[in-house]
Amino acid sequence: MGVHSLSRSRSWPLIAGLALALTFGAVVLSQNAFAATVFSDNFEDGNTDGWSKSGGDWAVGTDGSRVLTQTKTSTDNARQFAGSTGWTDYSVTARVKPLSLGSGGHVGLLARSTGATVYYRLALRPGNSVQLQAVNGSTVTVLGSVTRTVSTGTWYTLGIETSGSTIRGLVDGTVIASATSSAIGNGRIGLQTAYSSASFDDVAVVTGGTPTPTTPAPSATGSPRPSASPSRTPDPRPR
């Protein structure tokens, strides 16, 4: 009888540990169960099916893997749009490599585009500047900005998260700006260059899931502007 009691007492820690592991696994699954990839493109099929072009010279080429490249640097507004205008809350990410950055230009990722000139934009700019912007025609509202190295020939992972009126911009997984804006409630995604050339790859749109923690950019690379008082600047480029 003593032997049986000893066996049962030794089995309890194993049972308890197994139950804890199963509980933890269920929590993780419940957090991620609602995340869904609703769009993705790595251009390995060699085409831009599912995208609509507006300006610029776009082509699928090779840079280690297949990538989509825009090469016309004289174009002030070259864009590729994809997805649904009905999308509201989602995160879009893309790998972006600026090949050239012209004066007053940028290379960017777009979210919630309701038209050709209305969207949120995360832009890599000359002079080591990254900005999260709300664009409405010729009016550009800077929701947040940070000073960090932006080099041509280097890949960056850009991301925009939209959840209600909360808009966040990320570079390489770090939140560089978080703001409140109700200017645009829904729309497609997009890739964009202005007076610049760039390659794009690994575009993905995810809905649901757990939001990325708000981690500010390191102080050595600058601080995001407060979201409470965004600045409005005119966009000098014609549309």
C-alpha cells in the first residue's frame, strides 16, 4: 500500500505540469485564433496580378528572390494598390529597399487607401527621416516622425497598424510613431515612390490577433512627435 501511495504522489507533479502546459497552450491559441492573413505577395510568381498601377515604371525582377521594383525617378507619385476598400482594422507589412532617394521624395508603404491620393503613409525620406503621415490630396499631416538611418541599397521592414482611430508605424519591428486619427476609416494597401526608386517584397496583410506592443524608437535615433498635435504641411508635388 505504501508503494502505491508513493507512485501516486510522484505522478501528481507530472499531471499538474501537463495541465499547466495545456492551459498555457490554450491561452496562446486563443490569442492568435483570430489572426488571419488576408493578403500576401512575394512576387515569386513573376507578375503583379492583384495589384493596380498608378504611375511609374514597375517590373518584377530579381534581388536574391523575386521583387517588385519601381525605377522611374522623375515620377512624383508612383503607386501600386491592392486589397479591398472595405478593409478597416489590419496590419500591413512589406520589405522595402530604397534604391535612390531624390530631393523632396520618399519611398513608402500605404494603408487605408480610399482613393489615389487619400491614405495613411509610412515614408522613408532623404536625410535619415521616417514619417507616419495622413495624406489627403495635396495636404500631408505628419502624425509622427523619427530620425534614423535611411540608406539606399538597404532592406527595411515597414509596417502600418490600424485599429479604430489608432494608427501606428513600425520600422524593423520598432514602433516609431503612434497616433490617433479618424481621418480615414478603411481602404486598400499600397506601395509608393516619389522622385525615388525602390524594390518591394514580402507584402502581407493580417487582420485580428494581438497588437504589437507600443515600443518607442531608441532615444539615440530620435523620438516620435506627440500624436496630440500633428502638423499639417502642404505637399508641393502636383497630383
